[in-house]
Amino acid sequence: MEFLFDGVTSLSLIFLVLGFILIGVELTAPGLSLPGLGGIICLLISIFMIADNFTEGIMITLSIIIALSVMFFVIVKLLSKGILHNKLVLKQSIPQTNNEINELQIFLGQEGITATDLKPTGFATFGNTRIEVVSDGNYINEQVKVKCIAINGKTLTVSQI
């Protein structure tokens, strides 16, 4: 075996690089589990190959696990209440305007024609305005006269005439 550095063989370096590559694959394609598991195994093999004895390998592994745990909890703390939380979470809500709802009020009671089948959602045309609508629960075919009977938030409810 060829030693690249003191105690580091080319095979241990290959396992180290392969471990990081497999963990990277797991991060980009979550849900597979096998690349992540293989990456962890490759990293552990690399650590134990570099270590002088089994006890040193265990100590290195435990040190890495403890360091990663501390880093994880610090990041979670920063994200939940700390500095990063203020930069990632919007403090103010977007002011809601009633303009859109007021614009929909003009359609209440008006008659229109369905532009698509309503199953129960689709589009209807009121005058020159094509708008998304919801039927009152029934299937309504295309090119059928409908009447706007209610407004629920930003949704017009129509019924067949």
C-alpha cells in the first residue's frame, strides 16, 4: 500500500472521497438511502484505515459525531430564534387589499357562458372577462349559460341557468 501522508494510504483516501461523493448523491436524490448508507460506511472504513488502532478509530468517529451534533443544535437554535431567524422569516404580513374582492363583486348576479367544462372548476366568460369559477357542485358543460351566485374569497361560484 502506498502512503501519501503519514498513516494515510491511497486506499483510505479513495474511501474518503467515495464516501463524500455517495453522501452528495444522497443529498441530491433523497429517499434512496443506499448512497447515504454506502457513504457513511465508506467514511467509517476510511477513518479506521487512517487510525493507528481500533480505539483511535472509535475516538475519531465519536469526536466527529459530537462535533456534528453540536453544529446541528447551534444551527437549529440560530434558525429558530437567533440571527438567522430574523433574516429568513418575514416579520410583517403582506397588507391585504380589498381591491381584488371588490373587483369580483361586480360579477355577483351576472350571467355568463362557460368557456370550459366545470368539473367543478373551470373558466367562464362574463362580458369580455374570462375568469376562473367553481360550479355549485354539479358538472356543467362548455358553452352553457351560468349565473354567479356567490363569492368565496377570490372564487366565484356559479350555477347553471
